[in-house]
Amino acid sequence: MGLLTDALNGLAGLPQPAVVAATGALVLAECTLGVGFLAPGESGLLIASTTATTVPRFVVLWVVVTLCAVAGDSIGYLIGRRYGDRMRETGVVRKLGQQHWDRAGDFLRRRGWWAVLVARFLPVVRTLMPASAGAANLPYRSFLPASVVGAAAWAALHIGIGAVAGASAKYVEKTLGRASTAVVVALVLAAVVAVLVKRRRAKKSAPTPDRTPELVP
């Protein structure tokens, strides 16, 4: 077997409860206001999804990720409900970018609960939308169903992509042989570098607060 196949098999061989728990924790952190800028929840989910090699594994990971995403959304909603429009001036929102907060609020005013569902697929806005919905006093009975549907669709999409990518990588390596390993590894490294550069640029473009970011102004 090739290097990539060995790595994927090694990941799939890890205790499934540990993989699911770690993935759920990353997703919960990413979906919680203030942590999403740092936690690689989406990347971690895609990597962990390569272990979803059977239907039961897929379903378990999907359910846990969905629940964790909804829990993170609910925490953000409660924070926004507690602090209201003052959230825009907090260190956390400044760090993420006040323009994203304004974008989330404008989207919410135009689309209501539908914005909560769609925002699940929008980077950064996904992290700020729950708090924005709480600050805008969107009823929780409207927020929760949209959050659940959006989280379920987002989780299914990313787990599906990860599972297919893992299976495809194994097939390619098996078909082309060990010579393909160097190419695949190079592509993976290039993707990682691109993500890191993008994150660094995003951090540089985000307004830097005068003091350590705090939740309360």
C-alpha cells in the first residue's frame, strides 16, 4: 500500500468514539462566537470524514456533528440575546471583522430565519449569524429549526465530500501505484499552504483591537 493509503487506514483505525468526539468538539468550537476564527472545525470535519467508510459511521458522525453545530449556534444566539447591539463593539466582533457583523445583520433583516439557514454555508458570517439573530430578537422558535436544518445539510455535505475524497484517494493510489503518492502529497501540501496563507491574510485584514479581545465591551 502507498503512503496516503496507509495514512487513511491509520486514521480509520483510530477508536471511532474518539474521532467522533474530537470532530464534534472542533465543530462546536467553530460555531461558538469568538472561537470560530481559531478552531479549524470545517477542516477537521473533512479530515475526520475520510473515516466514514460505512453507513453506520456516516450516520453517527452526521448526528454528532449536527448536534454540536446546533449547540454552538444556540450559545451564540444566547450571547447575542444577552448583549444585543453592543456586540458590534466587542473585541471579539472587531477581531472577526465588524463588516461581517453588518453583513450578517443586513442579511437577517432581509431574509429572517432563512438567513440563519443559508449563513451556515458562508465563512465567518456562519460564526456571527447566531449572535446577530439573538441581538435582533429573532424568536428562538424560528431560529432553532433553521439552525437544525442548516447544520444537518452542512454536516451531510462535508461528511460526504470527505468520505468520497478519502475513497477516491485510495482508488487513485491503487490504480497509479506508488508513483502517485508524491503528486498527491504535493497537492495536499499546496492546499494546506493556501489555507494558511488565506487565514493569515484574513487576520491581517481584520481590525486589531487596542486591547485583548473581550466578550463584553
